[in-house]
Amino acid sequence: MTGRINAADLDLAASLSCGQAFRWEQDDAGWFTGVIGNQVWRLYQAGDQVDWVCWPDPKREPVRSPDGSAGRTATGNSRNRQLREYLALDRSLPDILATFPADPQLRAAVQAHRGLRVLRQEPWETLASFVSSSAKQIVQIRQIVRELARRFGDPIPTDHGVFHGFPTADRLAGCSQRELRDCKLGFRAKHLLAAAQAVVSGQVRLAELSQMNLDDAVEMLGTIRGVGEKIALCTLLFGCGHDAAFPIDVWVERALRRRYFAGQQVTGRELRRFTREYFGPYAGWAQQYLFHDERVSQPR
């Protein structure tokens, strides 16, 4: 099925390629192809509209009732709503940007990349992807995530070949470290296995994270071996709706030190305190503008 949605105040390319999601690839014609859950999407932006194609065809795909029985059939309108939610188009970008501090550094990043939005991703895939990301560049993380899906995810046939959904925590919890290492995870294999087992055992209750206090949610995720503050905050920002979460990686730390503390000696703890106090309730969105701008404008 195909469709089109209105997408004012959206920069699709920036939103899909800025390092918050790892299932999207752009072709020479400008179409992005990616996987959301167990659906494959192709997206193309022209002005304030996004054209989409989705597999499986929602005309033939029954919507499951909570008890697992087949209910009504999905429609194009339901796919429109799903895509708008994923792209956060149901949120007012001007209202979010109005909460940002009015400093020239952030203003310039917003002006350069206006329309970048924080996506609403599935919590388990977000956690697993960022556990797999440690000390890796974005292109390498995409390769790891793609290989995990190919080996352990459900196949999704499309007109452009077979894609795969991201494997469930149950599926990965039953893998050996060697099987995960074969996906180019290296030392991260034991951390991904620990994360899957923590979710399956109930040690980490992903469904509750969005309702928890940010610090408590970070603490819960931190009980997983290999999950530090940065991975926890990435999971909470991109997968659990914690807009104030401000993960600091190498790029963001560089941006903060260069743009806000030039010539000053500040500790990592002082940087973290600054981000919490300075950037406001949508600090995580501000972080994405700074992160993306730093990556595209500065040599590594």
C-alpha cells in the first residue's frame, strides 16, 4: 500500500540519518528504506509532504486484538497515524524549539537543521542498538544491527527483496556469545546478551520506563552489565519518550566544550550538570541538533 502524509517542519533526511536510528538507508533517488517493527517502509520527502510505501500490505494484514485474535483489517489511515507518530509529527516543533535557550550556538544549529525530530522508536530495539554501538561509528552500527536482524529476525518479503525485523529479546537471550560475536559485536556480545536476559527475566521492565522518573529509569537500565549512563540516556530519549534525557558521547562532549566552555577546564560531571540545568525540558532534542551539527560541520 502507498500513501502520503503532511510533514510540515520535518527534515526527513536529518531525522533518519542523525545517529538516533540505524535501520534506514537512502538510495540515489532520495528514497529512504527502513524497518519499523515488522514492517518495511520506503519514504520520500518533497516539500511538506512525505510519500510512503509499506509492507506487508495493510489491506491484507489483520490487526490483532489484545487477546491475540484477528480483528479489523489495517487501513491506509492507520498507517498514516503510525508513521506520523514514529516521526513525531503529532508534536509542535515550534513549541519545542521555543523552550531552547536563546544562545547563538544552539540557534545556529537549529537554523542549519530545522525539522530534525526525535523519533519514537521501540524501546527494546533502541536499547539493543545502543548497547551494540559502543566505540563504533554509525555506519558500523548499521551493519551490526542489519546482521542481527538478518540472522535472528523475522523475514519481511517486499517488492525490493526480503528484509528482517529486529529480533526480540527472547530470541537474543537464547543466543550464545559466539553467535552474537559473529554479527561483528566483539566484546559487546556479552553486553547485548546481558541486556536481552535482563529484559526477559523482568530485571528491566521496558514498558515502565516511559512513566518513571528519569533518574530512576537510568538506574534501572544501569543494572544491565555494560549499560552506562550514555547508553541508558540514549534508550530513554529515543525509545521511551524522556525528552529531557541528554546523552553525552564524544561528539556532544566536543560540541559542549568548544561552543560553551572554550578555553575552560570543566569535568565530565560539570558538563552533565550544565546540560540538565541549561537546556530545559526538551534537552534531548537540543542535544540532537548539537550532535548532528557537530558531525556534519567538524572534521573528526
